[in-house]
Amino acid sequence: MTISVRLEQACGTFGERSFAILKDRIEQRCGAEVRLAEDRADIVLSVRADLPEDAFAIEDDAPAVRIVGGGPRGLLYGVGKFLRTSRYEGGFTPSEWRGVSVPQGTLRGIYFAMHFHNWYHVASEAEIVRYTEDLALWGVNAVMVIFPAINLTGWDDPEADLAIRRIQTYTKAAKDLGLMVAIGAGNTLFQTTPKNLLAAPLQDPLKRRGNSGFPVCPSNPDGMAAILDMHGRLFEKLSSFAPDLLVFWPYDEGGCACPQCAPWGANGYLRGSRALTDLARRQWPKLQVVLSTWTFDTPPEGEWDGLARSLEHDGGWVDYIMADSHDDFPRYPLDHGVPGGLAMVNFPEISMWGNWPWGGLGAHVLPKRFQRLWDQAKHALAGGFPYSEGIYEDMTKAIIAQFYWDRDRSAGDTLREYAAYEYSPAVVEDVLTVVDLIETTASQAQMNLPVDPADVRKAADLAQAVEARLPEHSRKSWRWEILRIRAIMERERFAGEGWQTPAAEAAMRRLIEIYHSQHDITDSYHHRVRPPLVTGKELVPRL
Ligand SMILES: [Zn+2]
């Protein structure tokens, strides 16, 4: 079978990329050959200025189907919707979805936490490019990365150049698709920062903010100079890969509790972020600023009120307020409005809750949890940046990217589309049952509640039955393997002999391959993101 695609001139060079992605994904899923055609075509790709830039339409153009974007990204999102709603078993059947789709959120991001030798840290460039494409197909329009000073001794640390190159790889992968790039910034510097510049440690009575990294006090003139110097050199090294957004982070890595900086979120943090914004905008005048308020007023100390007062008089330097916590969405911006009347984005923690080691047991998916958290604030949000430690929460990324696209699209609805496309339309309801059982078990484990062994056996049996019905390309895909492995790991853990059984060990060895986890571990944080396999050779701490 041959599928002909006509690429209208209006698509420009980005259109060729959309075509290449369309061709690759269809050919991967069925025996069809997809090729460009000048005249008669089965699929037409086009761009039309009367649509909003990120919007798309899929319409009849008999005998063809026409996928139209408002701009290059809109075309890519239209291709994503077309791919997910087409059918591949027994030959290619083009999507019957018709209509116009306009995203509601303006900043639909993803944060790749590339550290600890997790997948983002060690994946090849080809894998990073492909994964960025996959997320873009779900509607993502911005990728955030950081420079991991916490792991580095200074600019002469050989890992520093590698980290810069890795930022450039992610930046290129995103920009080649027309996506925006965000870089993290704050008051934390290298491991070798002189002690006299260091910030006063946070009290953190509720143990919610952390004291990671090497934060520097911006009220100390030498401290402020060091903060500006490190970021100045960082921006210089990134000069040919201009970021679109700068994201300031207040805590965990960040903060200072000295009297001149307190309360940090309404005082020292704003002075430091403002100075870094001025520095960055000298190089990139159009740079947008996202100011995170993560764990503000934990404990209560007037940070939200102080931020609101500051931005009321002088808010022109910030574009977005980011707000979130470990659990429920912060009440302040919902009850009092967003400081400065700015747009607000969230920061869902999709990697760690109910999951230790992070990704170490396979797929992690919590549709009910993220639906509940989204419903608390969806009316007030313009998007966000989910915090990701790896590819194992891929389903959650799709759910949240679609929340940002259409705030009323349910997690279940997105999961159905995901399961039909990535696995098979025939197994959708069974996959949803497996996911529901896995979420129930993960939630009970997180809250130290008893787990019903019948649940984990049912999930494992059902996953096995689903596997027998999958087409070959789905059965062999990592997206299926990690879900199947999670079901096996939970069965061994709660209804079997634990994680040292042959079934659990085989599952973990496969995960280690999928994640490119390290065997000879010198990174003391790697056990956080590695399957808990202990054979005597690995230096993994026992859990
Ligand atoms: Zn200070």
C-alpha cells in the first residue's frame, strides 16, 4: 500500500519535518509506504494564516484528507491528532476526526531534569530528537533544561562542557521543531563556591523546601557579583542557542534566610532574579521571564503578599508566575488573583510521588491524582512545566499536555487516545483497567496503606492477556514494555517473594537497558533513578 502526501508551498521547511514525522510513524505501524506526491494525494499538509498559529484543522478535501496548521507548530499538532486517530491494523485507515482545534494554554511545557545519569542525561541525540517530536505531537510547545551547577566543581570541570553540549542538544531538538526553550536560573552556584558567599540555610520547619546545592546570598555584594558572573558566562556559552524563556527557582536549590534577604520570596529572590533578568535581556531582549513561587509561604511568612505588592508597582519584568507545591495547588493566587495580574503556569511533579526509585519499577501513571490537582486550578492556568525524571511517566506527560491544550479534556479521554495509538484500539479498556490498578497500588504504597494482593495479580494477568493481543510494533515498543514491567514488579512485590525473584530481576534488567542505566555507579544520586537490582556487582544501596 502506498500513501501519497502533498506538501503545499505555504508549509515552508518546517512542513518537510512534519511530513518526515508523519511518514516515519505510519510506516512504523503498518506496511504502507508514505511518499511525497505533486498532484493526486491521500493526505494534504498545509498552513493557513486565518487559523491561530498553534491551532490546526483536519478537513475533507475529497478524495484526500487535509491537515492544516495556523503555523509550523500548528501543522505538527494537527499531524499528531491525525496520527493518533488513524488506524493501522490490517492496513492504514486515515483518521475520521474532523474539526478545528485551538489550544487554550499559551505555555505548554515539559521540564527535562537531566541529571543523576537518568535517561535525559545519557540518551543519545537521536533518542532525544525522537522523544521531543513525540511530545510535540501531543501539543507541547516549550522545553525546559538546566545547567546542573550542583554536580560541578567549576567551569574547568570536564563535565561542565558536556552539560553545555547537552543543553545545546536539547535546544536544537526543540528549535528544529519550532518549540521554545526555557533555561533555569537562580542563586545556586558550583560546588567550590567560597564559604563566605554562601546563603544562610533555610529553617524549613515543614521539610518542604529543601536545602540542596550551593546557594549564594545576593545581599552580599560579592555574592551578587558571583551569581552574575556565573550566569554571564553561562549565557555567553549559550549565545548561539538563544533561549526564549528564563525560569527562576526559589527553593530546594535556592534561597537565603539572612535578615537582608528575608522573606526570601518577596525580597532577596526578587532582587537577584531582577538583576539576572537585566543581564540576560542585554543579550536576548525578547526573553520572557517565568518567576516560580514553589513552596512560597511554607511556613507562612508573607511571601505571596510581598510579591503581589512588588509586582503591583513594578511588574513589567515578569511574564508568567509559576505556582505549585508538593500536593494541593497553593490557595493564594486562586483566592487573591495572580500577583501583577500576570498569566500563571503550574509545575506538576509527575515523577516521584508513589514511586521509588523514580521509574525503577517501570511505567508510572497517576491519572486520578493529576485530574484532581488540575481541577483545583485549571480555570486560572495558562499551561505549565511538568517536572520529569525520565520517560517512564510518558502517559502522564500526554495527559497534562492535553490539559494545557483543552482544560476540560479528561485524563481518561486522553489515556484512551494514547492506548489506541501506542498499543491497539482493541485493548483500550483493559489498558485503562491496568493503569487504574497500578495507580491504586502506587497510592496505597505511598500512603503506607495495605495493598490488596488480588489487585496486583489482576493487573499482571490482565497485562499478560493484553500483550497477547498487541500488534508486533506495539508489543516491542518501550511504551508497552515499561507498563508490562510495572505490573510484574508490583505483583512480585506485593503478592510474591519481593524484588529478588527471577521474574523481577529479568524485568529490572530490561528496564536498565531501556533507561541506559549505569552498572559501574560513581554518581551517588544514580540509585534514585535506577531499577533496584542488586546482584553484588552494582554499588546500588539497598532500599
Ligand atoms: Zn542573604
